[in-house]
Amino acid sequence: MFSLVQIIYTANLIITIITTLAIILSNRDSSTSLLWIALIYAVPVFGLLIFILLGIDWQKHKLLKYSPESALNYYRHAYDEANTNFLKELEQKDPDVANDIKKLIRLIERGSHSSLTYAETYRLFYRGEDFFSTLFDDLRSARKQIHMDFFIWKSDILGREIKDILIQKAAEGVEIRLIFDGYGSFKRISRQYRKELRKAGIDYRYFLDLRDPMSRHKINYNNHKKIITIDGTIGYLGGMNVGQEYIDGGRRFDCWRDTQMRLTGGCIALLDSVFLADWANCTKGEILYPDPPPQVKERGPYPLQIAVSGPDSDWFSVKLAYLSLIANANNEVLIQSPYFVPDSSMVDALVTAALSGTDVRFMITGVPDKLVAWWAAHTYLEKIVKAGARVYFYEKGFLHSKVFIVDDHLSSVGTCNMDIRSFHLHYEINAMLYSDKITTDLRDQFFRDVEECRELTLKDFESLGFFKRFRNSLSRLASPFM
């Protein structure tokens, strides 16, 4: 007879061997595969558990029934005629710019199944106080429907202000649906707060709810999107969550610098369709998309595409869009991101652009919230500085903005950070913007932010002592998990 210990040991060995074979056959990045295999054998049992939680490749094992890409595909051909006219005019005006834009549009069409669409108006917010003040006015003006989808939602001062407005609108008959990420909002919303929402008839759901035992093994995969649509005519996206720190910096930071965008026009239907896909996944129901418009002939003044990606996407479209932006830059690449823990393809793209003479400037927070990620970032930043890029540490407060600017005509605002988690493990959403005016506004703000920064030079990296270099390099080893 085998003892219990022998049975457990044999079972663990068999599972470990099977898992090792699965990792090898997954054909993922070799360094990541070796790291997982080493962890599994170095820490028996616990290594396997960590792999199940953090390491499964969900591109081959779908997490969700409805993908955001399928939602966007519903509107894919509504703008064909308007888009053809737009591209013809652009080609007549500047063939080189038209070629760059065409390539990015085609990439997002194939990767996210998202049509080029248009906004009638836009407004950019760089402070939480301005954003939430405008949002409150829009919420109070809602007549039919409010949809809100957030990674982090807190029942703090700001959260209570929003709740009070939503309860009033629910009493007026407005349909309200809220989505909180299961991890990002976990234990951040009080029981009393949720009780008041339910009592008011406000429907809320958790995305991959960690209170559900069937979702706990998916803790590593989060809905990082921030989406608001109101009456199908107003929409918001960007970096800001629902938390008082987005207004005053909270207890840890002097201020919070972020970027949020308000849009109106036909593009809101696509933004809302992404919300509705998330909602159907939360409720396990069927998607009821708004009817696609008839063939649109007249376009709005601000062309854009909604790009989405997630751990089970066929293509990591937002990351690929970033790579395309860098590759097609002729003069300038400006990037803001709180984190910089990229994979080798992103580093190589930035290095190639800098060595080729493109003015590459990268701005990262100089006041970190996640020290290990910040330490690891130094090892990547040193390489791009050596190639000729300029790197800035924003030191006025916490920089949470996710903005990408290329030359004078291409830009992006959204939720995707410059890190492996955002590229491969999070559900993200970005607006790819084909407007000189919006790009100029974002560029002007970037250089206003530079005035609040300290620029890093090679001397800063070379002057680091052994301990700090070792700490940074050790932190980098955890890059596949960050």
C-alpha cells in the first residue's frame, strides 16, 4: 500500500511534468517559459498554484464568452463610405501621412475589428477636479441611460458623491448599469454602499468577481478599462478611476496627474458596445447592442478608432498599435505612462527609433506607487537613454496618464500602460486619434508637464551604486509578473 505522502508526491510529480510539457508547447517567450519552469521545480506545489493563478495562456483558453472585439465588429462596415472619402482627401493633402494613417487603421480593423469612426466634439481633462465636475453635470442631465465601467471604484468621498447623483437619476427613471472590476474594486466598496445602490434599483456587477469561487483562479486577469456612456451620445475614456485621490492626490501624493477624454458623436455607439460586451459577460446574458447606423456618408470632424485588447484576444491590438506608431514616426515620439516594464519588442522599437534619429521622449512618474515596478523600469530606461531617447521623471505628484503622441497627426489616449500586464494580461481600451488638433493639444500638455520633471541622463544611471543596481536588476526578474 502507498502512504498518503507517496500518493501526494507522485500526483505532484505527474502534474509538474504535464505542466512543464504544456509550458514548452505553448511557444511563449523563452525567458518567461524558463522562469515558470524554474519556479515550479524550485517551489513544489506552491509553484504550480502560482502558475495556475498567473501563468496560464488565456489566448488558448477563452476567459469570456463575448469579446470586446466581437462587439466592435458589429459596427465594422457602417462607416465604409465616409472612411473612403476621408482617406481620399487625406491622400490628396499629404500622401506620406495618409500612408501612415492607413497602416494603423488597417491594423486596428484587423486586430480589434474596429472601424474608423468619428467624434463631433472632444474635451481633454488633465486634472480629476475638472473631469469629475463635468461628469457630474453630464450625469445630472441624463434622461435615459448611464453606463459606467471602472477598474477601481471606491466608496469614499468621491464615490459617495457619484452614488448620490446616480440614486437621484434612478428615481427619475434613468436606467443605470455599473461594472466594477473584481480585483481592482475588491473590498473598496462598502456593504452599505452596495446596499444603497440595490435599494435604488441600480444594477451593478463585478467583472470576474473574486467572491465567486469559479473566478478566483483568474485573479491575474483584470478589466482595466474605464468607460462611461450617457444616453448613447456622450462618452468618456482615459486613465481616471473613481477615487478621491484622482482629485487631491490622496494621502500619498501631492497631486494626481492624469488624462481623460470626453467625446460626443457616432463613436459613442462603439464605446457603448464594448461596455455591453462586458455587461453580458458579467450577467451571463445575451448582448443587446444598439442598432448600427445606416451607411454613414457624412463624417464628424475628429476621426478615431476604438482599440481593445485582452488576455484572450487573438491579437494584442493596443500593444501592436503602439509598435506601429513608433515604427512609422518620422520626427517625434512622446509617451506618458506611470510604469515602464515592457517586453523586448517594445524596447527594441524605441531603441530603433532613437538610433534612427527620431526624437523619442518618455515620461514616467518620479513619485512611484509600486516600488518594484519602478525599480525594474530603471533597467529598461537606461537602455533607451543610451540609444538617444530623453527620459523624464514627473515629480510634482503621481503621473498616471497613458498618452502616446507621434509627429503632428497621430495620438492615443486610454488605459494601456507601457508594461507587460497591460499588453498581455489586462482588458484595455484606447482611442487612436487621427486629428492634428487633438494631437497638438496633447503635445502642448506634454511639454507643460516637462516643466514639472527631472530629466534623467546617462550619468544618473552610471552613478547608481552596486546595491541599487542589484535591486533594480533583481526587480526586473519579476517583469513577466508585473
